[in-house]
Amino acid sequence: MSHSVRVRTIPGIFCLAVLAIRGFALDPTPPPRPTPSPLVLNVFSAALALPNGVQVTSGSAILDVRALRDDVLRIRIGVNGQLPEDASWAVLANSRQSSVSTTAESDDDAVGFRTRSLRVKIARRDLHLSVTDLDGNILQEDAAGWPVTFHDRTFRLYKQMPADEHYFGLGDKVGPLDRRGQSFVLWNTDAYEFQESTDPIYKSIPFFLAERAGRYVGVLLDNTWCSSFDFGKESGEIYSFGASGGPVDYYIVYGPDPKKVVKTYSWLTGAAPLPPLWSLGFQQSRYSYETEDQLRGIASKLRELKIPADVLYMDIDYQQQNRPFTVDSQKFPNFTGMVKDLRQEHFRLVTITDLHIAYGPNIDYGPYQSGVAGDHFLKNPDGSLYVGTVWPGPSVFPDFTQKSSRGWWGRLYSKFVSEGVSGFWNDMNEPSVFLSPSKTMPIETQHRIDEPGFAERTASHLEIHNVYGMENSRATYEGLLNLAPNSRPFVLTRATYAGGQRYAATWTGDNSSTWNHLRLSTPMLLNLGLSGFGMAGADVGGFAGTPQPDLLTKWIELATFQPIDRDHTAKGTGAQEPWVHGPEHLAIRRRFIEERYRLLPYLYTAAEEMSRTGLPIVRPLFLEFPSATPDHHPLDLDAPNQFMFGASLLVAPSRFPDELDSYDVILPPGDWYNYWTGSRVIGAEKIEPRLDMLPVYARAGSIIPMQPLTQSTEEKPQGPLTLRVYPGPDCAGTLYQDDGTTLDYQRGEYLRLNFSCQSDPQGLRIHLGAPEGNYRAWWKSYEVQIFGWSSGKPKVLLNGKADSALSSSLNVGQVLTLSLPASGETELQIISTP
Ligand code: GLC
């Protein structure tokens, strides 16, 4: 039903354009349907108050708004007298089905309700929907005069865009951290050599945060079809989103604190699992280490040059004719022995296992035969197998939205798992298909859906495309858990959808060896982290091309402070291992990789926090300091490319890393310490860039656990656990440890220690909390390093008493150092003496 209304862009035009450019018209698509006139939702027919929300009808259309919690709304629209099915690949059933009671509110102008923190109003005049907090601050509202519009099966929603609102998220879409002024299409695409303006790329994560005046809300459009988001590119006053089909089903998550939004998003879609500790170590890869000798050589060289490392990757050339789940025994004559030997050297192997299965009616290739026997491959509408060309040549594609096919896929890993391969890499799963103008499979390819919540049915590739890579990584993750129920799976996926963080870590795909790509890796990883993917990396050194020595050095420096630190490059490029540019570069690179290993207790603690709360490891400044500016705008807008590594360390690379010009680091309010020198810094600092330096600052009021250097995460550190104490307000820190690889931590085999410190006129008190959990960690003693001590030689007390061992361990320098045995809850007093 509609009054006459201005119609802007044809809803879905962004997707249509991308699909057309991609040559979909060249694929045999069904004849176009006659296009009916647009359906706009702006006439009120009736309203029904629900215990947890409101339902409004507009002719045969239904607008349904419900509160899942006081701070989470779900909004669905159905056009044919029926709401979209209550199903999702992204949102957990328990969250989707949660409900709180609401208070109905209705007057002459509007119908709606309130929760304990939100008020929803739908105007009787034109169905204008607004969501405010209880003080009346608008959090999101429809753009005046721009009702929800359907055009055939595409739809678009238009929202008011205040001049001072900013947008973040949407995964690793390229471009600045703030999405304002940009538009994006979500259609998973193999984007080799993508550039700053390339869109779409590999993933579709239709979740964003909107910030205005320090109030953050999150929006998830749970729709797997080709969707698009325009944050004011078309109009300075309206932002809009929509999809080329599928349900209008979106969620609004209220903060106002941004951390709360991110945590609630993880309540909706799940958190990334606790990664194996080794996946936080340095990872060396290339396309490809072609032979067993070459791979063993890389391992030896890393150890010989004492470059700490944990993981080696095997890219496609280890396989027979690129066929997944095979090993070329000419190139890798003793694969099993090699895996074993490398494990002895404390290396883990991650092998690539792409999803395409070689089409092999006449070849002896188990995955094809068993897949056909079990009816696990995608079909054309006429029932024949869909065959597309990828690395193995003609290939077939598993039907990952079918439970039985995911089970079959998972079992394909049994040999690799029994041989001791530690992790798996699911690439090309947009899916990428060669020799096809669309770069993927035809949109009418048939997928079968067998998933709780969804009706059992076939679906076209248009509906499944964006979720296909996620279901591929899900099949791998679940399969690995079945094969080794007490081991943490490590899966790396290139394509994914919202919620895919439950199954796999990710990387930003085929970047390039350019300074611009080094710079881009920061906003890409920050926005990925805000979108659920805290475990993410960008190919260190760049994939396409060969990095200049300085570029590789700077890249290794920055990646020290990124969640996944993997050096990877393409076929035919120059060598890219840390040693390739001579001893001076190697020394700098090694120093940074070593620092990452020293910081592992801190990094692992951040990873554990991520797995519990959804908070990412690398964070935009606004996540930690939402009130850092007088008008509460995100500080990141003034300090581009600075970011937090965990809650306590601020990393400040130059925005233009190839330039030698000095630049200003802008520090959030409060005191800071230079992480490298320990000196105190306040407000801002001018940096004269140097090849061997990356500015990092520790927040005053933090306690950072660190360990002695090891060459891998498997080597037991020798010596004390270091606690770097940076006194300041609310001074605290945490350490989390466990065995690093199993799920025993879920049964109490972990250790958590909370630390705190307090400055007072007498000096400083440090409290080392009682251990929580049963896990016994490697250290026997602590070395406590106190920064910013300026009162000469203090008196020290252990649990209120003088302790001669403690006193004699005291070292007074720029940093005050103390050693003490690790024995339960401990109170240290550092008392200034005149
Ligand atoms: C894709 C991947 C890349 C990999 C290559 C060969 O381009 O993105 O990382 O090395 O395929 O498998």
C-alpha cells in the first residue's frame, strides 16, 4: 500500500550494477520478470501490541518490531501477509528467540513501546519508524519522506543521517575506518590485487556501528542476498541499506558504550573461539613452498637465525594436480615423516584445503567418488552436477548448507589430522570460479538447505552465495572437532558472513606489496574486529608483488601488533622471508618478532577475552576511549591509523609509512608511557620516523604480563613472569593461561590472575590476586617492573612485612625492579623514603 512518494534509486541498483558488471547477464539466467511498480510502506492499517513489541500492518504488509532484550530490537517486514521465516545463518537461535516484556505506548500520532532503555515509535501518518533512548535522543530513525521501498523482490530502507554521525564495521571493506560518505556492496568476490577503491571484496558482514555524540548503536541486516549499504554517498542526509532479495530482518543494538555494542553483537552472532596459542606465533607462508626440501629448509633457517616462529603453511602446490586432500608424493615423498619432524622442531603445519573438488568421473580421486556417492555436490536446475573451473581444472562444489554434506566434508580431514597437521586453510570460498565472467557460479545453481529454523528447500545461489564460504569453514571446524574432540581447531577462511567468527579466523585476501596496502591493513583489521572477527591478519609484506626491503621491515613491525602475523606472498614474486634483505633488516625484523613472543601472555589474555566477550584484539581508540574528545566524536578521526593492541597498548604507525616527515601521535587523555623506553608521555608526541622504530605506548594504569623470549610457543619460557606496572588511575591487569591447545580450559584447567595497583602519598601498593582455575603455569617467580618511579630508593614490604629476599632483589634505575616467588595472593608495598 502506498501514498505517492518520491522514489530515489531503484532499491537494489547497487547489487544489480555489480552483478551486471560481473557478467551475470552472460550466464544463463532466468528471463527477467516484469517489474511491478514499487511498493512503499507508508500507510497505516492497524496495530497490534505484542507482549514484547508491536506489529503494524499496511495493507498486506507487516512491520514487526520486537525487543529481544531491553537494548536489542529485531525488526522484520513481510509483504505478503507473512513475516519472513524466523531463521538465520548468523544469529544464534537462543538470542533470536529471546524476548523481554515491553510497555505498549500509543497516542494519536504513533504506536510503539518502550523497554527499560529504548523507545520505539511508528507514526500513524506514514509508518515513520524511530528508535530513541529514554531521554529522547534519536538513535535511528527513518529518513522523513523515504519509507521502506520494495521493487519486485529487492528492498531498501532509508535512515536519517545526521551531519555528525559516523559509521564503522562491515568487515574488512577497503577505505577509511569511518564509512561515512562511502557505499558498499556485499557480494563475496575473489578480489585479487584489490585496491583502496575496490568493492566488493571477499566477505559480507552486514553489521555496522553508528556513532553520534558519543552514543553508539549497532545494526545487523541479516540477509544473505546481495546487499548494499550507502552511508551518504548518494545523499548527504540519508543513509540506506537493502538487498536484492530475501528477508527484511534487521537488529538494532543499543550501547551507548561502543564496547557494549560489540559485546552484544557477539551475544547475537557468537564469539570467535579461543584460538590455539600457536596461532598467535609468527607464521611463515608462500604460494608455494614447492618441495619437502624447500619447506624443511625454511624451518631450519628460521631456527638457525633464531627468528621465533610457530607455523608453516602449505599452499596448493603440495597437492597432486591441485586436488584438495591429496599430497604430491613426488614433491613431498615423506609427508608424514616431515610433519612429524617439523613438530619435533615445534613447527605446526597449516595445509590449504580449498573447497572445489576435482571433477573426476574417470579418475581415482576419493573426495569426488565419495561426494557423488553421498550426493554432496551442487547441481544445476536440470539436476546435473554444476561443474566450474578452478585450480584443479573442472571442479564440483560441496553443498555446504546441507548438514550431511558438511559432515562428509569434515570427515575428509581424517588423514591429515591423524598425520598431525595442525590447521587448515579454506581459500577460494566466495566461491571463486575461473573462466566465468561472474567470477563465481551461476546464480541459479541449486543449494539444498537443511538447517534448523529454515524450511527444508532448495535455494538459488543468489541466496546462498554470501554465506557459502562461512558454511565451508563451519564444515571444516565442526569436522575437526569431531575428529579430535579435545583439540582447538584452527581454520583460516577467506570468504565469510556475519557469525563466521564462530568457525574460522580470516585474512584480508590478496593485498599488494605497496606502502598503501601496509597503511590499509590497519582500518581493515579494525573494522573486521568490530564486525566479530577479532582473529584476523593481512598478508605481511603483501601478496601481489615483491616488497622493497624497507616495506617488508615496516610491515613486520606493524604485524607484531596484529592478531595474526603471517608473512605470505604470491607465486612468482621474490622471496619474502624475514632474512632476505640482509643482516640489518633481519636484525630489526627479528627484534619485533621477538617482542611479540615476549608479549604472548598479554596477547593470549586478549585473545581469551575476545573468545568470552567478543571484544577484538586490535581496537579503534574509540572502543577504549569513547569520551576522549569534548564532543565525544571518535578520537580515531583525529588520529588515523593509531589503534589499541589489547586494552593497554597503543600503537601509532605513521599514516604515510613511506614518508620520513615527522608526525604527531595523539594520545587519549591520561598519562602514557613509551613502551620501548619507559619514559612518561602526556598528550601528544612528535615522531621523527625511523626504519627501526614503531611508536608504542602503555596506558598509565595498566599491568602487562610478559615472558622470557622463546623460539616457539611450545618452548617453555625459562625465568620469571614479568609484570610491567604502569601506575595510574584504575590500575589493573589480567593474565590468562592454559595448555594452549586443548579444550580442558572449559573444565577448569586454566589460570587467571588479576592484578591491580594503587598509588598513594606513601608510594605504591600492588596486589597480585589469588589464582583462579586449576592450571599450573610455567613460572615460579615474578619480576615486577615499576615504571615512572621517581622517589629514589623505596622500602618494600611483602604482605605487610619486610622481606629480606625481596629487599635485596630491589633494583633502582629508571625502572624499579623487584623479584619475588609466585605464591598465591600477594600484596606488595613500595614505600617512598625521604
Ligand atoms: C589465493 C589466495 C592466496 C593463495 C593462492 C593460492 O589467491 O588468496 O593466499 O596463496 O590463492 O592458493
